[in-house]
Amino acid sequence: MPHDLNIVLVEPKIPVNTGAIGRLCLATGSTLHLIEPLGFEINDAKVKRAGLDYWKHVQVVIHKNLKDFFESIPKEAPRVFFSTKAETIFYDHQFKEGSYLIFGSETEGLSEEVRKAHAGAVYRIPQYDDRVRSLNLANAASIVVYEAIRQLGP
């Protein structure tokens, strides 16, 4: 049974990541929110190739910018931000139905302004080797979504 989860990509740059996350959204019943500007055209063949023939079934909402996104969602909606610069590990977060799981772009991550504005809700996925700067965006989204589903139950 799908949960009411939302994956939010702020200014994604790599089409294959967005395609793979679209497939993840379909598999988990999640909604994909894309915050412009995008680093590619949504009809890019790479997006469709990564999402295979599933892309046409993915529930996608495109927002002109982050301000418009925040204005479009309920004020009380749970918002969870992810950054390699966060102190708190995401296992410490209790996920809720209707959560918005917010990820920055592959090259920039979430801006310092966003991290500061939401300081109590910014988490990181643990990494155990300092030579790795960050996880692939599609992998990070998968880890977080399935932890949320695990916590919320079947």
C-alpha cells in the first residue's frame, strides 16, 4: 500500500538521476516535485531512458522556483531536507505521512540559505569513508524513501 510521500528535487542537473527517481516514485506511489530551473528538458531522451516506459505514469509536479513550491504545499506539511553538510543522521528522524523529502541538485546540494532556514529539519545519510563527497542523488533518494516506508509500515 503506497504512502503519501513526496520527493522534491531542487534544480536537478542530471537527467538520468531524475529518470531513475521518477521510476522510484512510481514504484513507491510517491509524487515527484521538480523545482526549476532544470539542467535538462523534461522530454530529454536520457530522462525517459532511465525511467524506461514508466515515465508517462509518474506523478510529476513542476514548480517555477523554491518559493512557489513552498507556497503550493500545505503549511503544516512535514518537510525533511537532506544535505551532506547536516550534523544529524536521518535515522534520527521520525517520518510522517505526507512528508516532503527535499534534495538539492547534484552539483550544488541545498543552499546554505535553505539549510539555515530549516536547520532543525536537515539530515544527512551517513557515509563511512571520507574519500566519498556524496552519494548519487538517485541512490540517496532511494535510501530515504525506503527508510520512510519502513518506519510508516506496510
